Amino acid sequence: MSDLNIAVNVKLEPDFSEGNVSYNADGTLNRAETKSILGPHSAVASNAAFYSKVLYGARVAVTTMGPPIADIALQQAQLLSDADELHLYSDRMFAGADTLATAEVLKTGISKVDGKTDIVFSGHRASDGETGQTGPQTAWKLGFTFLGNVIDYYVDMQSRIVRAKRLISLQGFYDVVEEVEAPLPVFIAIDPSYKASFNTVSQRLAFEKYQKEAKGRAQNYKQYLKVFNAQQLGVDPKLVGLPGSPTIVYKVEKIPKAKASRKAEVVEGSSREQLAKVATKIFEVLGGLVIK
Amino acid sequence: MMESYEVAIIGGGSAGLAALKQLSNLGKQAILIEAGKQVGTKNISGGILYSKKPRNGRVHNVEDVYPEFLQDAPIERKITQYMLHSTSRNKVFTLNLTAAHEYQANFGYSVLLNRLTAWFAKQAGESAEKQGGGIVSGVHVKSLSWPGEKTVIETDELDPFEAKAVIAADGVNSEVAAMTGARTKFTPEQLYQGVKVIVKLPEEIIEERFGVGTDEGAAHLFAGDVTLNHIGGGFAYTNRDTLSVGAVYHYDSLMTRPTEPSTLVNALLKNPMVAEFVKDEVAVKMEINKDLPKEEQLRVRFATSKLIKTWNELRDAWYSPSGRKRLVEAGKFKTEAEIKSRIDYVQNELTSKYSTRFVTDYVELEYGAKLVPDGKRCAMKKPFHKNVLFIGDAAGRGVFIGPRIEGLNVGIDDAVRAANAVARAIDRNNFGPQYMGEYYSQMIEDSPYTRDMREIDKDYLKIFLDAAKDVPKDIIGQRYGMLFRLMSSGTLRGLAVGFANILGYDKLLPLVESEDTYVQVPVELAEKMGRSMTAMYEPTLPTVAQRVARLKYDDDRASHIKVLNPNSEFMKKMVVLCPTNCYSIEGGEVILQHEACIECGTCAKETEWHHPRGEKGIVYQYG
């Protein structure tokens, strides 16, 4: 048994990177043509969990709600976090879930994870939903202290207290880093700027060891995978899927593109004259600015 | 509470990794600190790796440290031909030195250090893990101190930690040596500067061209006018599907008449024999017609690039038995013949639709450089300081005697000796200089390699003379007549060598390692006895900027080098001698732009020189 049990909620999301994403003529996402991967924020959350693995030898479980192919997200998360356990909550009954109904499934899933969960990590938000609500709602349903925008954390294993740094960005103000502490269990929504740092030789050695282990595990991820349907999970059908979703997206509008006011002139070539032309233009445009 | 380890090895090259493996084999915990993000990305060599069996004494070979070496390691080709060519213009005179290459050798393999070092790291890392140690990469050691008996090691990346023993394997530009003051920086007289390009050439073309079987390879050395009057020479080694072509010159000879390293390697590539060695069929894209609509221009550009890529990949596979097999087994082609017809089809498409031309030229993959310590002149007499043991290049050790060029094997042998000395110290918990350092020093004294760095080996000399027996005495005679006569006679040779060894290498070297030996005599030999060679084409030689553009770096905004005196004569020479043109003169002062630095250390003597921080700097793909 590990002294620290971690769970990570992840999400399978469309791959918005260049060359992988495809749009319909009306500008909406062509889901059939777009590859799905582990969401970028979920990846950050997985990294945060891996940090606990390296520092405290934590046991890690990665969970997700989604279609059967979402196991790919779990595999990718396992590669990042060296997870000991993977959960996929998959049932037609879950279709059409909003954030609250999703949180219900995720909360119930946490109770199925081996051991008593001390920290749940989630991403900041999803790249295809952007609400950032699922995390806090899951925390609320679990009754865990919620810490959002976390950029760094540390667990005092003796006193069972988490100390975390939160990045507070308010428009028009300086960014503020707030240091908070909370007794376990907690739910941490990780900020996208989180980056784990391993500062001692032993941490680096553990990092190497677990990373290698993760590669091996991810290759055989199905050995670690448990799939639950609604019944196996034991959720209340009224609280999941469409029936459990108080919000409905009834319309999506495109934000009109702002008209560009720039004029571009292309100067091709690399001869002295051509470069001089570019340099002259730059000086003209920069006008009053003094460059030395 | 500071973390504490038994042994810290600094530097993850072939020597440092061998020390880690050996210590782990002996059941000792050791950690290895490497600055590169991945082990192997900072390593470069000529490169032939030898395994030796000296008549007197024994050395620790690579296969002793890694028992799976011959079965499993990514080695290139077993060198079965070793030729020395004297050149003058289009004339080449060849001596077959295969017997010298095989002298007291189990084998000599051509190697590319990036992949080989990564393999060493995997083996050594796995063994070390079992003893609670391992490899920590991406970390640059910046200082060592001794507040007590243990050494406190500070790095740019990690919290300080301590170690009872330290093995310094941080190369020719050893920072550990500088930090401890164990030795001064090497001077130009003690160094060679080596510069090398990796040339792409399909597997079976290599075998046909060099007349070698599968897995076999050839080494060709060059002296004469290709040296542009510098002391040293060129080399061309066959790898599996690349060639290593380079030039190695005495650094002091370069200081006397500075010549750009890239010019030196170009001189070699332009030699008709070498040009014919490296030539291949190369696809040249047509300039895209700028009058076409933008979309069409893009389409043509992408289509051409993609087809050329396919053509190259298929062609490389076609000229390799395993490549052909792989394509057929993967179900991509039904028969091997189908691959060929596909190549022809792609080539035809490129020619007819995209006006691509197929010309004879050569393809360069990577440009690199390093300093090589001349063991004869700079091997550390006392290769330790307190509880720090120096091995390989860091200790200035390598055997370079005429065509005998050995560095990697010497480093591995040193590593085992150092590891054994440290293991013995661990058993007694005594890391004092008397018990560990002196003991290691004695083991190094006992090394046959040390002997080779100090004394002339008359048996090796005999092989060399036998190979040169057809050389008319009048060419050599003018300069070395007396010496040659002595050496050619069995009984007198013993006497002569004895006398020479009494005189000592120090006095002999300036005579032997001279322009006469490396330039004039070979030129005369080639002129008088050489056969004419012609190259069917002129290789398109890349500029330094083009060579640098092909390299991979993880840029560090902060420079790892600080110029101390921008007006010194030495620094002015760096403008020419830096292999990647990092130095230039502005307003009479030498200025540095470190971004293209490949960390060779050529400028180290008069600069504040550090390796870049962890993960930063050059990332060699071949090495």
C-alpha cells in the first residue's frame, strides 16, 4: 500500500494541432475527420500526478468518462503518469452529459479506485468545452477541498497537508501567486503553466525509473484498464447523461473575425537591394521609435 | 540534509559509462552526471573503437565491460582494410597498413558515438539501477568542494549532493580538471583538432566501392597535399550506411598558419580519390517558377519534396539486404524487384513532371569537431586529485602514433582501472589520496597504453617499415637515410629504438611529427610513385553556415564562453580556427556569437570556457 493515493480525471479531446484538425464548411468541428488524443490540460494533470509518484511513490489511478475509444487517452495519460490503474466509464446512458452529470460519474468512479484517494487532479479546462466546471463540480460532489490554478504543490506526508501555489491572473492587475495549504483529501485543478521540477539526484533517478516503468506499462495498458458501465458503477440514472444535465447547449455562434487593418508587402529574395528595401520599410513604419 | 552517494562519475561518454558499468558489475552504487539531455548527444569521435591484446600486460576491453557488445551493440563495420595514401594533386601512392591496424588487436570497429553511447548508457544504466545508482542526464556540474572528507558537488540544475569518490570523465575540456587544479588547460602543442563530416552512402554501394563484405569495412588515411601543409592527416572510414570523413591536425601547426577547419575537410573531399569515395546519385530540385499561382507553387514544392523523400528512402532500402527484406515482409511490396521498379517510377515522375535532375554529388549529414589530447604529450602524470580520479580524454590519454589512432579503448581501459580503485576504496572505506589515488595512478602506470604513450614499440615499427619496404630509399633517404637504414635491419632496429627511447619521445617527436613526415615526403612519394586518379565530378561543398544550419541545438541564451582578452593574438586566430565561425572581428576586437558553438574547446585556452548548462547546446545525431 502506498502512503499517498492519487487519481487523475482526464478527457479525450480533438487534436487541435495543425494538420490534425478538420472543420466542416460551416466552421464547426468535423469530429469524424479529427483525430482524438489526450487533452493538453489532461496531460498537464497527468504530469502533476507523476510528480507525486516520483517524490512520494504515490499510487496513481487515471479515470475518464467517454466512448470506448477513450482508452487511448488513458494510455497516453499512463505514459505520462506511470498509472497503476486506469478507469474508463463508458455507457450510452452517459451521452449528452453536461459538466454536472459528468462530475457525478467521475465522483462515483473515485470510490471505485483502489485505496482511499488523497488527491484528485484535473486539467484546467477542456480544449473542446472550455467551461472549467467539471473539476470544481467533482470536488464539490466528493466533498474535497478544491484548489484551482495550481502551479506547484508539495505534500507534507507527516501532517498530511498539501501546500500549493496558485497563480491568480486578473485582468488589469499583476499576476499574483498565492500560497495555500489544505489537509488531504483535496481536488487540484492544475494550471496549464505547471511544470514539475526534480531538484535532487534521487528524484532524477526515481524519475528515470518510473518513466521507464511507464513506457512498459503503457505498452500493455489494457492490463491496467477497468471499464465500467453505468450499472457496474452504480450511478443514479437520474443524475447522469442527459437527464442529469441541467444545461443544454442550444446554439453555437461563430465569433465574427475582426477586420484586419494591416497591409502586407512581400519582398522576395536576399540580394542587398531587396534587403535594403525591407530595412527601409521597417524604419519607415517604426517612424518615431528610436532604435540604436 | 544533503544527499550522499558512494561515487559520482562526471561525464557520460564511453569512458564515464564504462566506469559506471564496471562499478555496478562490482556491486557498487554509482551515479553518473551527464550534461546532454540524452546521453550520447555530446559525443563525437573519429571513430574506430579497438579491442586490444598487448603482448605484455593486459588491457580492459569494451567487450569485457559489456559482454553483449559484439552481439548487440550498434557498431558499424569491422575494419578489415587499413590504407595510408600519400597525395599530391591527382596522384596517390598507397601503403597497405592492415597489418599495423591488426597489430595486437582483437578487432577494430567503425562506430558512430551517438547511437553507441546511447547503447552503453542503457546497459550501464540498468546495471547501476540494481545497485541504487543510475544516470542523471541534463545536469551540468559547476563546482566541487571539500568541506569535509566528502566532495560536495554543485550543479546548475540540482540541489548540491556529496560523494565519497569522484571519477572525472568530462572530456578533453575537463572542467573538473580546471576546478580542482589537477592540471592546467592543454596547450596547442598537446592537442589535435579534429573535424569530421558524416556522408550518406547506401550500404551495398559502400561494400562495392570499398571492396568489403557485409559487416566489413575499410579505413583510409591521407597525408600529403590534402593537409594543406599541416601536420596531421585526413581519414575516411566506412560505417554501415554512412562514411566518416575528417581531418585531424596538430593544433600548434594550425596556430602557426591558421586554416579554417572546414577548409581542411574540404581539401580532403576535393581530393579525387575521396571525391570518388563519397559520390552518390543526388536529386536536385528545380527552381520553382515564381510566375505560377501561389497555390500551384506550394503544390509543386510539397510534391517534389515528398517524392524525393520517398525516392531516398526506397533507394536506401534497396541497397540494403535488411532494408529490402523489411519492405517485403511489411507487405509494402510483393517482391524485391517491385521496389526497384517503384524507385524507377518515382525517379521518372520527378524527372518528367517536376523537372528534378539527378546528378553525381555527395550528401553531407553532419559536421562536427573535437579536440584530441595527444597522450604522448599530455597524459596526466598524476591522474588524480584528492578523491577525484581522471580518465580518458579528461586525463589527456590517447595513443596517437603515426597511423595508430586510439582514444576510445584507452578511455574504457582507464575507466575500469578507476572503477576498480574506487571499489577497493569503498571496501576499506578509505578514499584518501594514498589509498585510492596513488593506487589508481599505479594501475595507470601499469597500463600497456601508458607504455605506448611513452616508448617506441619496435615491433609496431617493423610492421610499418615492412609495409613501406618498396618505397625507394632515395625519397626517404634524403631526410631519414640514417634512421631508415638502422630501422630496416633487424638487429640494429633494436639498438636504434633503444637509443631513441633513451632520448625520449619529447626530443624525438618534433623530428618525427614534422611537415617533412606528413607533407613533403608523402607529396614526393605521390609525385614519383603515385597513380593518377580523376574524379568524374566536382563535389558541391557546403559553406560553414550551411553546415551549421543542418546541426541541431538546444539554444541557451546565456553564453557558456567568455572572451577574456578580445585583442589577444590567440583570440584573433580563433576567428579562423573556430570550426563553426563563432568568432568575428568588429572594430579591431574579437567578438563571440556562441549560438553555433559545437563545444569543441578550440578557443578554451584563452577564454573562460564552460560546457553549456544541462540539456543546452549541440545535439549531435551521429557523433
